[in-house]
Amino acid sequence: MTKKLKSNIIGIFALALLIGGFGWSINAHAASTSYSASGSSYIDGKASKSWKTLDKGKAYIKVNSLSGKGTPYFKLKRMVTIGIDKSYGEVKVTKTGTYKFPNNADVNNNRYYLVVNMSGGASTSSGYVLN
């Protein structure tokens, strides 16, 4: 092989790795979005425009921290253009860990949001919504 041919092959290989790496990074980011909730009553992610991006498939909430007297109930919803927003169910969070929402996300979308009801007092929680 000539020196020029070797150089071209190495360049093509490096370009393929670079393009592939960007694709993986975008997909990983699209399926996981952070959240934080603090308060003693009702928090509406739609009202605060706290949008979450999810892909079609199973939807989870990963709770990394939880403190306070209250018990948070998380509802996952998706804003729709016409009609009532789509709901994917509710999970009761009692400790850190990963909880699956009862219904799967039905489309790739960046307009998912959380509605949080705090029961029994103030609570603070943070983590990720993912699939």
C-alpha cells in the first residue's frame, strides 16, 4: 500500500468513528431528562414549561434524592395540540430508586412533563425521567 492510500483509509475510519460517536451521544441525551421538585402541594410542569424529552417506549422516573415528610406522586403527561393532554399514569415515590410509569410513552416527543402532588407535607426530590 502506498503512503497516500494508508492516510486516506485512516482518515475515513476516523471520520466514521466521529460521526458514530455523535449519533450515540444524541440518542442517549434524548431519552433522559433531569427534574427537581420541592414543595408541599401541587407542581405542574406544563405551567412552568419544564418539558422533558422522551422516546417511544417504557417510561421511568429515577429518584436520586428524596427528603421531607411528604410523599410525592408523579404523573407523566404529554402536551397535545388539540384536546386533553395525554396521561401515562402516576407513581407513588416512597424511597430513592427507579419507578416505571404504568403506560409507555407512545411517541418520540419533547413536550412530556411531570405533575407532582405532595401528600402529607413538604418534600424535595430530584432525579431523571428516562426510557
